[in-house]
Amino acid sequence: MVTVNEGQCGLCTHFGEHNKGPQLVEILSTHQAAETLVTDCGHPKLEGLHLRVTPVSGCDGFEKAA
């Protein structure tokens, strides 16, 4: 497990935006994620790139998940 910090993809509203599930809710509540987790980035400015990111990735488009 890795610790996900503020500003990293795992805590962003766009992380796994099209594949939301219990695993993403767990990351938001515990700030912990599996080291092997990779999912899509749904940020509107990046969506066309079809980026695959880890919970500890990051970019300037971070928007805190509710």
C-alpha cells in the first residue's frame, strides 16, 4: 500500500471518473491505495489523451474529490 497525499490523483475528482467503485471510495477515506492500481484520468482537458494514472500521480488540474 502507498499513502496518497493531497494534490495527488487518488484524491482528485477525476481519478477513475468513468470507473467509480468501492476501491476509489476507500482511497478517499483512508488515503491508502494498492501500489499496482492504475485507472483512467477523466479531467476534461486531458480526457482525449486517455491517460492512465496511479493514485500517487499528479498534475496541475487537481480538483479535490468531495
